[in-house]
Amino acid sequence: MPGSTFRILTLGCRLNQSESDEVARALTAADLVPCGADACADVTIVNTCTVTGDASKSSRKLIRRAVAAGERVVVTGCHAVAAPAECAVPGVVAVVPNEDKEALARTVLGLGGIEACAGTARSAAAGEAMFAVRGSFGVQTGCDAACTFCIIPTTRGAPVSRPEAGVVAGIRGQVQMGVREVALTGVHLGRYGVDRGDSGALSRLVRRVLDGVPELAWLRLSSIEADCVSQELLDVMAAEPRVCPHLHVPLQAGDDMTLRAMGRPYDTAGYAEVLRRARDTLGPDAGLTADVMVGFPGETDASFRRGLEFVAGSELTGLHVFRYSPRPGTKAASLRDQVDESVKKERSARMRSAGAALTAAFGSRFVGRSLPVMIERASAGTSTGTSDNYLKVTTHGPAAAVGSVVDVRVAHADASGVSGPTTWA
């Protein structure tokens, strides 16, 4: 008799994805059978996001689709905290808040009619197939910042850090399942350890993970706020060859007036200084990427133009651009001078173009040089992956096993990444 099947649909941040992966591993270990996002499953878990109004709409849409498919649906994540009544629609059998996510697998296993697979081998094989070569591990949750556009401090609570030993054990478990690269992630990663009064905890955690999991090929840091990029952390990154030379430092706006309205804890001069220190410490080949929001209330043509100019003249090597959408319950949602959607669309296109130019210029530095690349997919003589400094790479050459780190000699660069042959036989 085959066992019950499950799928997990995840929206939002990398921490959400990491938490979904943990639940998937727990259910697979209990001999349930994972299936793809588009398949029909006995149980569907929707891990929601509510960071913006658009994210909340997407969460509600995923819930409705899963219910319409006739599956039993379990809803968790930030939208489940912010608007539990919106999540508890007919067909949803459980709404699990973020603080109870660790018990999510037990909630699913406790549903009536859930049966394990007849043999662990089939379930284990399916579980291994779910997890990518590149993974993430949540080391921290919660936020105590006061950004006017964000409701996450309400849905995630105050900062809480995982014990170092648990992080090391968890990452070791991922590596044993075939993960080759792990990104440390959190709601506010730079606040790791602050709840314990330890401002240098993140730097020590990096060292402890590397020492405790010697089989891990690469360790990466996910998004970290500018005011948390300490010189100690940069020095650790520079000294450890298995730490990827890449930082994602949210900018949100390249204009001081807009940053003040957002409640961000830095100005453009301070942000630029962080990038300068990072470049000086990590070297000219390091990737430095950022989030940028367009269309925040009160953003004028002049402030947007200043933002474009700041980005174009910065040390950044790539952008993730998104449009502001009002989130009920946040201060920004009630601000005057909301920007028209057509203006947001036009500004988004222009900022994306600026980001594409940064990526193309960064990639062009490596033409004629070799980059180390983690291969993620390989088919019919073509392999794709990600470099240590976060460029997307396509390569042709000797067959490369997924999970291998190969050197790629860059022959071409554009806004989508770089390409060239492998330089190993």
C-alpha cells in the first residue's frame, strides 16, 4: 500500500523556504511521500507571506487553489499570524502560527487517514530528490526593527536565535542528504545572538559551522542589514575560503528622504561606506547585491532619480527590484502621497534596467578568467550553476556531476550572468 503524499507551497523569504525544507525532511523521515508543487497530494502545506499587500494576496490565492483541488490544506507562515481568519476557509484543516512551526510536521502526521509509505526506501529516495544542491538553514527568527512598510515584527515576534550546536547538527544533516552549499538565513540574520547579549555571535557561528561540518563545500550568508555588517564578520569571510564572497545587503531606497520615511537605520552615505569596507576586505571579485523598493509613498520623480543615480554609482553588482504595495497594519499604508501603479511600473522597469547594467558590468570583469561554480543542473552537455560570488553561470564542456564545484572560463557576460567552458577534464 503506498503511503500518504504531501506537498509544500512556499511564498516569501529564504527563512520560509528553509522552514519548509525542515518540515519536508521531518515528514519524509516519517515515511510520507513528497510530490511536486503541481501534483495532487493528500495534504498540502501552504507556507504564507504577508510582507506586502501583494504577498498577502498571493497567499490567499495559493490557499484557494489548494482547497479547490480537493486536498486537505494546512496553512502556516506570516499571513497565518496576521490574518488567521482569512486562512481558515472551508477545506483548511489547520492554521499553524509561526511560533508553532516546529510542531507542524506533528500536526500533519496527526491528521486522520495519514499513512506512512510501505517501505522507507521509496520515501527516502523521494525525499532526497526534493532537496537541492544549494540549501539554506534558518538560524534566527524575529525582528525588532521599525521599518514603516513592514509587519514582520508583529508576525514573527522579537529576535530569537538558535543555539550554535543545533545549527551545526542541522547543517550536518543537510550535507548528509547531498546538500553542498548552505546559506545561513533569518528574518534579521545580523541580529543573531543579540537576544543572548552577544553581538559577535554570527562571526563565531560561521567558524563553528565550518569546523563542525568539514564536508560542507560552501557556506553563504543570506540577506544581512547594512548596520549589521561588522568588520569582524567581513574579516571572517575573507579568511575562510569556504565562505562565499557575496553579501546581499538590502538598500530599499537610494534617497535619504525616502529612507527616513521608511524608518531605515542608515542613510546613503552610511550604506555606501558599508559597501566600501566590504569591497576593501573581500576584494574586487566579491558580489554585493541588494533589494530596492520603488514607489514608496511620497517618492517623487526627483527622489527616484537620486535613487537611480546612487545605484548606478555604487559598488553593487546586482539588484532585486520590487514595487511597494500597501500592507494594512503598517504605518506606510496610511501615509499620504501614495504612488500611482502606472508610475510604480515605469520606475520598476527603469530600476531593473539599472540592476541589469550592474550585473552585466560585473560579469564582464571575468571574461577571460575562471570562476568557481557550483553545478546545480546538467543535461545534454549543458550545465548551469552559481558562482561563489553569485553570478548565474552556463557552461559547456566535460560532463559535470550535479553538486560538483568546477572552474568555468568566462567567455561571455550579460545581464543574465556569464557563460564559458569548464577548464577541467
